Amino acid sequence: MSAIELTDRTAIVTGASRGIGLAIARALVAAGANVVVTSRQQEAADEAARTLGPHAIGFAAHAVDAEAASACVALTLKQFGSLDILVNNAGTNPAYGRVIDQSHIGFTKTFDLNVWAPVLWTGLAWYGWMKEHGGTVVNTASVGGLIIGPGLGLYDASKAALIHLTKQLALELGPKVRVNSIAPGVVRTRLAEALWKHNEDQLSADIPLARIGEPDDIGTAVVFLASAGANWITGETLVIDGGQRLVTPASHHGAS
């Protein structure tokens, strides 16, 4: 068996009805895994699962809803018999501008979904399966969590917190569970559309690999981190940005 094969493994991917989440789910299925994809709306989750084939099912769960998250984990265990991989992908970026100009509502929404939800789902996965059987967790952070720039300070702070929590959880849950994160740059998604839609050529010219990211670029990296090929990697953040951080001003960084 290949070191990156995931046959007979089961994954949950939160926020997986489109964009990076759907690409991650697609890559996991292609590697042999069963996948439960979540979205706020059952119809969107079901449609995403339908595109993935018979090894995927959809589940409606707002990522910060503890009752829905618990029900999703229970269904996953009932349907597939294990929960080997958790991808905390759901995220939001409702605020733009200086941090001091943001509202408490925007702050709470951003940190609830980008920071608290991964803690919630990881705890449920741990107590529901991984504590006894082991597993892997991958958190979707952003290059914004590693640099400073204008406009996205609140979002970036939440991703920096997630990167820190990735290390903390890796320390607390080892050796049974490996916990890593990914930090995408500018990727062709709806969430990041404002960063690339009207200046893609300029952005691409500033990236050593000469293009913005595609969701599938992220999916294949997550498969690696979830696989036996990464068995001695935990607490790390894998930057996936085409080399963007090497040359691009901070103001052009990405949002996953």
C-alpha cells in the first residue's frame, strides 16, 4: 500500500460544500477514504457529497453548533465505523479594515468559527474515537496567520491563534493523534475572491510559481498530512502559497 493511500479510513471535512473544503474532500476520496462533508445547509452538503460519489455523505452542521457537531461525529461512526481524519476547514472573514474599527459581533463571529470550532470538533473526534484508536487532524489556517498586513488583521489574528492551537493540540494529543495545519496563500475560492478577481495577472507575476493557487493544490497537501507519509510530522504548519511569501508585499497575502 502506498504511504499516501487512505483506503478504509474515514474523514470529516467541515465547510466542504465548495472551494478548498470540497477539493480536500475530493482528494481524500481519491486516496480511498470515506468522507463526511459538512455545510450549514443539508442541500449543499448533499450536493457536494453527490459529486464525490458513493464514499461520501453530507451532513448539515454549522461548525460552531455543538449539538450538530456531536450528531455529525455520531453519524460518521455509525455509518463508517471509525473517524480517522478530521479536517477543520470551515472558516469566515466577515471583517475588513483596521482591527480597532471592528465590532464585537464581527470579532466574535470570526474567532468562534475560525478558532473555537476547530477546538470543538477536535474534542469530539478525540473523545468519540481518536483517544483509543488514534487519528490525524488538519486545520485550515492561512499565510495571514504568519505575517502582518493591512485590512485583514482580525482574520489574520484568528488564523495565528489557530496555528498556535495546532501546536498546543499536537502536544496534548500525542502520540495517539497528530495535529497539523495548512497555510494557503491566495487560492481561487469565493472567500478569497476580493483578493484575486480583478488583479489575478498582477498577483501571478509576483508569485515565483507564476499563478494563484487552485483548491486542488490544497487538497493534495492535506492528503499527505493525513497519510502515513507524514507519520512523524505533528504540530507543524505547511505553507502552500507558490512561494508568494518570498517576494510579495504583506498587503497581498491570502485568505483561505
